[in-house]
Amino acid sequence: MTAHIAPTAILLSDYTPFSHLIDHVTLHFTLHPLQTRVSARLSLRPNPAAVQGQDLRLDGENLSLLSLALNGKPLAHAPDETGLTIPAADLPNGPFTLETEVEISPQTNTSLDGLYMSNGMYCTQCEAQGFRKITFYPDRPDVMARFDVTMDTDLPTQLSNGNPTGPGAWHDPWPKPAYLFALVAGDLVAHTDHFTTLSGRRVTLNIYTRAGDAHKCAYAMDSLIRSMRWDEQVYGREYDLDIFNIVAVDDFNMGAMENKGLNIFNSKLVLATPDTATDDDYARIEAVIAHEYFHNWTGNRITCRDWFQLCLKEGLTVYRDQQFSGDMRSAPVKRIEDVLALRARQFREDGGPLAHAVRPDSYVEINNFYTATIYEKGAEVIGMLKTLVGDAAYADALNLYFTRHDGHAATIEDWLQVFTDATGHDLTQFKHWYTQAGTPHLTLTDDFKNGTYTLYIKQNNPTTPGQPHKDPKVIPIALGLLSTSGAEVLPTTILTLTQAEHSFEFPNLTAKPIPSALRGFSAPVVLHQTQSNTDRAILLAHDTDAFNKCEAGRALAKSALTDHILHQTPTPHDWLAAITAVTRETTLDPAFRALTLRLPSDDDIAQTLHASGHIPDPAAIHAARRTLQTDLANHLKPHLPSLIAAHQTPGDFSPSAIAAGHRAFRLGLLSLMARIDTAPATHAYQNAKSMTEQLGALAILLDNGMGQPELAQFHAQWQNDRLVMDKWFGLQISMAAPDHAAHITKFLTEHADFDWKNPNRFRAVIASLAANHAGFHHASGQGYALLADWLIKLDPVNPQTAARMSTAFETWPRYDQTRQTLIRNELSRIRQTPNLSRNLGEMLDRMLG
Ligand code: 0A1
Ligand code: ZN
């Protein structure tokens, strides 16, 4: 085995304030693909809150230092691998200026971190630690400074943070940490609009794209304007610069980035027209535009003291973007979708070797912590806080947060203190949600005696890596009770758990009620309860809580699937009847019906089987799911043609949630129909009026072993549109039959258009293989080997994306011995690769345990 040096972990408990404060930063860029020069002038002074007389340590990576001067006098100190130290002996006791000039090479920076090039455009990504690849600087979020930026380049579009002060010159009046710095230079076109703030200031809004893409910005612009208005109305937050710029970039590791006044976006989260973007793309664009905009207050004006506090800005900003999307669309449907995504990504993470607390206390590589736990569970924790204190108190607490911490770098302790001060709540126990990893499991049992219904709830917090002991958590359970005729006998009531076991009594009832527990998914927990299919069907038909109504349908489907897998039980009639009733219920939102119709994914079933002590068999899960689909299709058959016809969206395309709901429902019906007859799906493909319909119909055909002519037609139609081509690549793999998935993936990696250095294209191919559960976990191990080969190849080029993709392996402990061995062998093989990045190295070490 090749020896590797164990990288040192960074610890929360080691935090100390930085030695100096920076009042002002002046940056000048002379842009050149291979030899960009960066001149920096920092105005510093000793930090009165830090130990006095310390050296000045600046971070810096891959920088050639050309000159260094302190108060105008040259210094001769040489940098090391990770930065530059000016010894205390050379530092004045009062204010001083430090000037550096460095040379960097954006063209050869394939990591897409720091200053890099994409399609001839210069752009930056500095979160979390990219600024140190641009100049020597204390690259930590608690050092906040005002920036002035200028640049030399022939490119016509020259952007940075703040307000423009001249051509290629920018002044940002708001102190900010280095991770919010951004610079863009390119030959771009602007889609421009304006917004007048609550206090009457007129703000210029620009979305910059490559020429030819400007007509694809209308929906992103509309989403931005609605976000700005919503943040004023709901949180009282106004925009604070004269201009707000967004730039769409084709090569980007993540979704988007909230740089002050200059958000940089992955182009797939900006560009949309009805014929190129699906309804899911539209919804995602709206959500991410809002997310990045909302960071202007929750992240930028109030930032994080250190990276352990990442959830302070991310959990809150996700919570806010989820509220926004709920207000713009259907709140119940949005909640159901968010919970399904939480379970698919965060519960999966929390139940495996990569589990970590919402506020971790150690990391090796911070870029590995932009996770579903920090983001989505971080948002759930805020939702629980709001449920516990109430809406009015939540608003008071947020107002206090904004006034108390504006302009500062805060901690989770600060955040909780604001709630305590504003609402009087003691949040000592609640804080466990931030510090203890793992998904709590709740077990519900009940009885009914002498007119009193008693609910017993047990809480169990499983151990996670490095955290063998857990304390009981504070858990708000929203509960309703229904009679067997479906009438609500107890409207939603919040039960607050604080101990390992509780009982709750409900007197004066005439018969044993049916509990509707965890309404609206009031806490991110796994609920175990023995429910009869009859009770589930009553909840599906009558629950007033939309989330639990849908959940009852899923519980029916899950028990049908697991019974079929474990005991070969035939598809139960009560599930078929209950789903048929919902499908035909015209008073229900089509988007809701579409969600209810959708069977749990293969991965979800594997997770469920594992949680109940079984070893999931990917091939059996896949087969069971198809059997149930076919049985449901046959049961619904008499109704399918009329339902499919009824949900055709007439007239011009609208991206509205209502129109999208009709399309989603119709595609769900077409997908069932295709289990019997694929002709309607072929017809739908030929007559598609939007990308949602075209791609949806193609997916159905591929899922049924058809669609080869359509696939060729799709390629011919869209070969020049890179974002649509990502879909073409991905769909063939995600819809491939289990026996063919690895082979098709390999074939597509040899395609001339497989540009593996582009993260969107890499993800379209490699993440689609990982998402094809039965294909990836095929007994041959070919899927595992292929993924490992590609991680080894990508790591030296783009370690962040390689590390992120490695999470496909995180579920290994669920599976049988043979698969566990196959996966662990691949993980060890990758680990032994010479010069592996710290990013991928940390992920492998955590997965290997
Ligand atoms: N703060 C961004 C996420 C982000 C993080 C890291 C990035 O590059 C490595 C890019 C974006 C957000 O929450 O949207
Ligand atoms: Zn964010």
C-alpha cells in the first residue's frame, strides 16, 4: 500500500481571532490567460481582540510572489507551500500597509476554484478557500474588509463586487470576507431590468451570458425580481447596492455563488426557454436565484465566524428559499418535494459513514462539508425552531438577529442566543440538533381505554462515526386524530418530546382514533408505527394535512413493495383501490396526484429495507417496483386514456406550478400506460411542446426498452445546445436496464462530446450511473469499477467534483458481503492512488472508517 501522510484535521475548539484587522483592500488585476498579475494593497492594524505581538500569517497557494513591501519598504520573506509569514519583529504596533504582487495562471486552473477561465471568460470562485489562489490574504470568513478593484483587459465586460466607479473599476462599500470576492471579465451580453426598493432606490439588474443565450434569461430575471420583493415583504430586508449582477458560467463546480453584488451561476440554473428547460429546471432556477439573493442578508451582511458555522448561513438561506418557493407555488406540494429530497440525500448521508453534525467540530477539507446535512437538515432545524417558538416570536428573533449581528461574523451560539433573548426559550437541549449527528428514530404505539386514547412515543438516536453517545433531542410532533369515518377529531396539535419516552393522553373520545403523526414533517426523524392498510387508506382519503395524506399513500406503496420483495406477496388490492381513488379525484391538485402516483425510488426502498434490518437486493427491488407499476397500470387501465386526455395543457406554454402540475401528472399517467402500451408515449414525444414533455416521453420510452429512433432524433435536434445535451447523456444512463447501465455509461464516456472536465457533463454521465440503483449496484461490480476509474482520473484535474461524486459509495454498509467487499476494494484502490487530493482522500478515509 502506498503510504500517504494523514492530513491534519482543523478543530472548532482551536478557533482564535485573527491577529490583525483589515480596514481596506485595493486589488488590481492585469488579466492574461497564463500570466495574470495581481497587485494587492492591504491596510492593516493589530486586532485588539487578539493576542498582541503575533506574526502576520497570510494564506496563499500556487502564487508566484513578485514583490512584497511593508509601508513602502521592500521585504524579502519567501512564501512556503500554504502561505507567507511576516514575523512580528517586522510589524509596526499601529496601522500599516502591505503590498504584494503575484502571478497566477487562470487558463491552467482546472480546479474551477480561485481565478479560472471558462469559454474565454475569466471568472472566480472563492468560497470556501479560493481567494488564497488569487493573492496572499487571511482567507477566513471573520476577516471582513472593504474592497476596491480595478482590472486591465481588452475584454468588454469587466465586473466585480459593489458599485461601479469607472470602466473596470468597482467599489464595495460593505465590509466582506474574502470568500465573497468575485471578478468576471469576458465578452458577454446583458439582459437588463430594474427594481425599485421599498425605500424607493432604483437598482439596476443584469444577467450576463454568452452572446446567443440572452433570450434565455427572462425567467431568472423574473425570479430575481420576485425574490427581492419577497425578502422586503416577509423579512423586511432591502437590497443595499445600486446594481445587482448575475453571470452565467458553463464550467462551475456547484449550483451558484452569492458573491456580494455579483452572483456567479452555473448556466444550467439561469438559462431556460420552454423548449430547452424542464419544469424541474424552472423550479430549480427560481429557488436558486432566490437562495443566492437571500444570502445578501443571511450570509453576506451577517457572515460566519468560521467554516464550522456554515449552517448559520446555509441552513437559514435554504429555509428562506423553501418558504419563498412555497409562497410562489403550492406550499404543500413544495413541502412534500423537499421532504422526499431530504430523505433521499440527507437521511442517506446521516445513516452512513459520512454522517456529521449540522455544525461539525472538525474537518480536513471544508469543501467536503457543503452537504445535505449542512444545507437541508440545517433548514429543518430552523423549521423546528419556528414551530417551537411560534411564528410571531420567530419574526422577532430574526429582527433581533439582523440588528444585533449586521456587519459581523457570527456563530450558532449567537443565533440561539438571539432566540433566547427574543422569546425567553431555553435552547440548551435544542442545541443537540446542531452538535449531534444522525437521524432520530421514533416508535409510536397506542391504546384506547375508557374513552381515553394514549399515544406512547419512544425516541432512539443511533450512534454515528465519532459520536457513540447521544442525548434525547427536543422534537416537535405535529399530531392530528381522525375517526374511522375520516372526520378530524383532533386538529393539529404540537406535542414536544424532550425525553427518551413519553406518553400523551387524549380523553373523551367515543372510539379509538387514527393518529396522523408528524404532520407537515414537523421534525427530520424516521417514524416507526404499525398502521393497518385500512387506516392508511383512510388517511390517504381524508387527512386534512397534505403531507400526511401523501405519506399515507407512500406507506401503502412501501409496505406493498417490501412485502413483495420479502414474501412474494401479490400487489394488495387496498393499495390499488386507494391510489386509483386519489388519481381520479378531480378536486385534488394534479401536482399532488402526480406525487402520490409516483412509487418510492429503488434507493428509498433499499434505505427502508436496511432501516428495518434487511439486506436490500438491488435487482429484486427493481423487479418488484416494475411489477407494482404494471399491476397499478392494469388496475387504472380503464381510466388512463380519459385522464391523459384531460391533462393536456392547452395554449401557450406557462412555467406556472399549476401548468407544471398538469404536465407532471400526465407524464405519470403516460408512464403507467406504457407498461401496457407505449404508443401514447411515442405520440406524446412526437407532439411535445416543451422540454418537459419531450424529455418525459423519451424517458418513458427508454424505461420500456424503446426510444432508439427518438434518442437519435433528440440528438440531431439538440446537439448544439450543451445544457440539453447533458440531459441526452444522463437520461440514457438513468433509464438503462440494470444489466446495461455500466456498459452504456462506458460507451458514452467514449463519445466525442463527453467533455469530462466540464462538471455538468461529468455529472450527467457519472452521477446518472450512480443514480441508476440496480445498474450501479449490479452484482458484476462493473458499475463500482467504472466510477472508481473516473474518480481517479478526475481527481488531479478537479478534486472538488471528484470528492463530491465519491458519495455514490456512501451506502456500502447497507448491502450484502459480496457487494461490500467489491465497494471497499474500489475505495482502497482509489485511496492508494499516488498524490490523491486532500478532498478525495478525506472522503475515502471517512467511508473506509
Ligand atoms: N454558497 C454557495 C455554495 C457554494 C459553495 C462552494 C462553491 O465552490 C466550491 C460554490 C458554491 C451556495 O450556497 O449557493
Ligand atoms: Zn447557500
